Amino acid sequence: MYQLDPRSRAPLYQQLEEKILQLILAGALRPGEILPSVRVMARELGINPNTVAKAYQDLEKGGLIHSVAGKGSFVSEPDTLHRQVEQSVLDRLREALQEGRRAGVSRETACRLLDETYEIAPAGGAKEGDTL
């Protein structure tokens, strides 16, 4: 469930953050669900516990998870989670658009891709004209 690519240019903690975010977006991790402890996650992935702790700290700063002393880290509740996931997705979209612009992708091409993407209703049932 939590597979990382040691050959990736992205640091392992960022890969883990991204994987957890993807699992939350896909509904595989639900609000209130407990995450594996830092030690257990580190052992499963074969990485340093500090790497897992960094990922969990970043996710907590972003409001995607919260920690309860002595009990562990949990996926945040729906209202907080929705706002944080939405902001995370918008941040990644902004970064992708900036990268595309630097690579020479025209505004027209980016807008066409956006239009094509919103013409296809995603699993959540969003339709054209819906906002994030």
C-alpha cells in the first residue's frame, strides 16, 4: 500500500506524503482512521523512522492528519480534510501550470486540457462548472 521509489528524485518523505494524500483522495484512508506508527511504517518501508516522522509532521502541519499523544496519528475529519486536500490539489495544479509555462506549453493548450478534463465527470460526480 505504501510503496516508495528509492530511485526517484523526490525525497522519500515527500513520496510518502504524496502516497498518503493519494490514499486519502481515493478514499482508501478515511477520516478518523489511524495511520501506522512511525516505527511500524519505517520497518514496513525499510527506511529511517526520522523520514516517516518528517512526512507525518508535514502532513500534520497541512491539516491532513492529526496526532493524539499516546494514541497515534489519524486522518483528519471531513471538514478540515476537505479544505486541506483542496488546497494541496490547487497548489500542485499551480506548480504543474508553472512548470508547463516554463516548458513552453501555451495558455491555449493548458486551457484546452483543463476543458477536456472537466468535460469528463470524475468519480466524485463533479460536472462542468463545479468549483473545487
